[in-house]
Amino acid sequence: MSSALHPKGLALLNNARLNKGTAFTQEERRLYGLEGLLPTQVESLDRQVERIHRHLDAKDSNLDRYIYLSGLRDQNETLFYRVLMSNPARFVPIVYAPTLAAVCQQFSHIYRRPRGMYISLDMRGRIRDVLENWPARDVQFLCVTTGGRILGLGDIGVNGMGIPIGKLDLYTACGAVPPAVLLPVQLDIGTTNSALRADPLYLGLRREPPPAHELDGFVEEFVQAVQDIFPHACLHFEDWKGTDAIRYLEKYRNRVLCYNDDIQGTAAVTLAGLISALEIKGEPLAAQRFLFLGAGSSGLGIADMLVSAMRQEGLSEQAAIERITLMDAGGLLETSRTDLAPQQARFAKNMPATDSLPDVVDAVRPSVLIGVSTAGGAFTRPVVEAMARITERPILFALSLPETNAECTAEQAYEWSKGRALFAAGLQFPEVTLHGHSFYPGQANNFYIFPALGLAVYATRPKLMTDDVVIESARALAGQVGATARERGRLYPPQDDILDVCVTSAARIAEYIFDRGMATVDRPTDIRAWIEGLTYRPHYET
């Protein structure tokens, strides 16, 4: 951009994408009318990062740090991402889970400035025109939510906008996808949460969500408008009500480039952890027996992906299904139940009705127990001890968020299994020391998956996202857990190296996409180098 067209003065300092703050050189300050508007000292980006770290250290809580970082993003995007990428292990839990649970609960109360787009039911018939208000056209990803099922908090309407914002921050911080191509979107369809509707500070529609047929028409208009305005974009569905999440993924997955992180991302990161655990056990996936506590969109997504992965290992679809048993709030998914959705009925077993997890463990004798129930503490001592009797190295995944919803803690899993459990949770539990031995709980968190998938899709621009591509992302992640790490019980790579992990995964995913003729760009000679060349690096342009 020529200096004549470049924003100047306060307009430049208020442009988050172009602002350098105290890093503007003396020449730039003269050229762009910034003299007198900034302190005298010209600082490097690294010095600015040092100051931000000091500011954050002085904050009392991660919620306060989130609010501060949100303000930083609005002022100086480059500095914001440089801070996040300087220490992902520290900052991911602040801008993403678990802090996002508190953020979303208070979103309308802590709201500062607009970010992303809010598309409400009142805009029906003109959604295409509304999307044209977004100033950029090269949008590659829209992370879209209705706020219908947020982090175990239920339906929180537009307060759920914190999730698309946080997810896309991690596309960049962990996957180096350029922030300019990302767009968070809230579909405001109302909320079933009466307390929110009565809150005078609530920022969304104060009405109940519409019936399914009306919602379907609204979503269809939105999807078609996206195809018109952002024709190369991938729709990332996030935190929709379970039945809606399943229905819309099935409706659109073969029509447009789309992906549901709650269903496919959770499934992929779980599969990656299982692959690592089974490397430790020296057993194939197809030889396991799986029991799920939780049969909503996440549980069904994991189960469906396990079926696909076991079919890759040679099992028939029916044989794979027979190895998977699910329970939900109504008890065991069994053939006498009349309340099962078709996706659940697929896994129904010809067994007596029961709502007792210990009884089902005794009957099924699983080698893997997966919790996606939000029923905190459901993996009781008798359940874990029974798993340890059934198999020498029980695999226990307590994936529900936030921490109060986790089916058990890492310490409980290791103590009750006498240190034999292979454990992962949806959050990062601290290292556990038991009888002089150290155990390293895994975090089966989607941030290991969706930024890498995003980077691969950004690079290769496929027409569709298939389950096989998502399974490849799981295998790419598991392949980065070395033998020494597995000997220590680690199921995932270190979070400190998350950017390198995601770039490595993205290169493997991209290779898979090219090998199957799904890419719409030319194949490079060196895929890894090509991917690295496309990544976003936070530095100031001269």
C-alpha cells in the first residue's frame, strides 16, 4: 500500500492489523503522522512481548488475562499472536478451554468490542447482503455456532460467541493459519435459557429457538450465502445442540467443504490418543472393546470414527459396531428402547436394560472406557478397579469439560488402577506421583487436530472434508509420540511444540489429500517446505 493510501495518525494506531505501537520507527512516525502520538523510545517486537508478559503476570485470574489479551488483539494483532505463539502451553488455556467456560458464561457482561459477525433470525431473506458487510473476501474458514451446547454449559445463545473467536485464535496460534482468512460467526437463533433472556445485559435475541423446519431454512440460506460470498471457505460447525450438530453435518458434508469439530475433531483427537495407548500395549485397534458413557454428538462421532478406523484394519462394519457399547442418561443403548435416534440405534445391543455403569462394565468387559457424559465423577473407584481387573493396562478417557464435569481425575485413575491406567482427559491434569513413579496425563484436546486440519485445508483447498482425511489427522498426531514418550505413558506430543506438531500433521494430511486427488492446487515437490512457506509468522511489515 502506498503511503498516500496508508492510514495515518490515530486511524493507523486504531487499525489492529497494521498497528505496531511503540515499534514504529522514527521514519515511519514522520511518514504516517505519528510523531507526538507515541512515547519517544522505539522498541522491538520482542521488547513489547516482554512488557505484555509482565502485564499478564500481574493479573489475578485467567479471566482477567483473557480480557486483557482480547483488548490487545483489538489494538495490535501482530503482538497478540506473537505473545500467544511465544508460549502456547501457557496461553492456550487462557484464550481457549478451560478459561473459555468462564468467558462464555459472562460474555454479554464483559463484552468490549465487536469481533466476527452475528447473523440473527431477523436477517432471514437477506443474509447474503449482511455477509457482504464483512470487509475481507478471501475468507477461508468460518467457525460458526448457535451457542446451543457450550463446554458443558448447555444453551447460552450469543454468549457462545467466545468459542468461535477462541477456536480461530488457535488456528493461528497453533496452526499458523493467517488470521486475515478467518471469520468467527454467531448464528443468533434465540436461546432456551430463560435466565439469559431475562438478563438486561444479554446481547442476543430474547426468544426461544425456532422449530426444526424453520431453523433448517435459516441455516440453508446461510450456507448458500457463504458459498456465494466466500466460495473457497470451509464451514467449521462448533458447539451446536447435539441433534442439530449431527443433522447438519450429515446434510452438508457431501455438498460443501465443512467440518464439525465437536463430532469429528473430538473423534480424531480421541483416536490419536487410542493409537498411542495401543502402541504402548502392543495391540491393534480392531481387537479392543469400547464402552462409552455419553451418546450425544461427541460420543457418536467418536464411535463412528472408530468404526471407520477398524474397517481400515480389516473388520466389517458390523463387526466393528459390535465392539462398541454406549450408555447415555437413559442407560444402556439397547434394542428395547424407543427413544433412540437412528444414529444411536445403530449401536443398540441386544442386552437387558440397565442404567448401572458397573453392571455394564462387568457384562461388556471393555478394554477402553470413554467418558463424554458431563457426569462429573461417574468413573467411580469400583468402575476403575473393575477395568483394571479386566485388562492389564485399562485405557480411561475422561473427556468431559469443564473440570467439574470430568468423569474422574488423573490422580483417581492412576491410584485406583495401581498405576496401570493409560489416561487422558479433556483438560490438562498435572503430573501425578504415585509410589515413587511419575505419570503424565494426556490432554485429548481438539487443539491438537483442528489447527493442523485447517492449515492443510488452507493449503490444498479440497472440495470436501472426508472422514478418511480426519482419520489421517489422528494418525499424523499419534505418529509424533516417540518411543521414549510412550514408555513414560504419554499419549500426545508436548504442548510446548504445538506449532511444529501442527505443521508436521498438516504436511502429512496435505500429502494424503494430494495422493487421493482431492486438492484443487498443484502438488509441490516438497510438501513440508511448501506448507511452512504458507504459514503466518507474527512480525511487523516494513
